[in-house]
Amino acid sequence: AGSYGPAIPARIAPLLARSTNPEERGDLEADVTKMAAEVLGADDRAFIRVEQGQPVFEATTSRQAQVLSCLLPAIERALPGQLALATAVRVGRDDRWGVAIAPVVHNGKVTALMALTKTAGRFDEHALAVLEACCGLLSLRK
């Protein structure tokens, strides 16, 4: 997965080695999303639950709300086809953010989306592959 390769196993192994008991393992989704964002050089991140085919937006800060609102166009493109995509979204009149989104699938249904943003630059296909792999691992841990 490009220059990201060695960093991923080293960072994700301790997260996945946690207990399979949800009460003992903490917030695995948040930890894996944070790790992916750090390795891939993202400025912001979001882990978005999907219920009945619709994204559930949960923001506790105004920054999180801004990120989610900016992600909405990319989510609307990715969710119907259960796609992973790297794209750009318009933020304000003159800015564009790089966005990478990948689905977490369990029993053939999207249960969540992992999304990363960059305020400058874009994610490449290697970054998208890393994000998809992280989501695949989360899918297996359900």
C-alpha cells in the first residue's frame, strides 16, 4: 500500500489484539479511524454509523459538525453502491477538501463509513486501499 505499508501493521496489530469482549476493548472503531487518519496524513476524520441505509450523523463539537456537513456530498455518492472512494468536495466558495471514504460491511450490509479529509491535497489510490483494509478488519471484528 505505497509508503504507508509498514506503518499500518505496526499500528493496527495492538488495536486488533484487544479482547473480543466489547466492554473490554474500548472504542475500537474510533481508535482504528484515528490510526488511519494519522498514518494517511488526514486533517480530520469521522466514523459514521449507518442505520437502515442512512448515515447517522453524531457531532459533539462545531468542528465535527462542519466536517460531517462537508462530507455529505461524498457520502451520498459512496453509500448507495457501498463504494470506497477518494474524491474532493467543495468547502465554501473557493476551497476543496480531499476526501477518502470506505464502508464497513457486516453480513452484506454497510454498518458504518470511515471518512478522512485533507484541507490541502488529495488521497491517492494507495491511501484508499489502506482505508479499505482498515474497514475490512473492522468488519471482521463485529
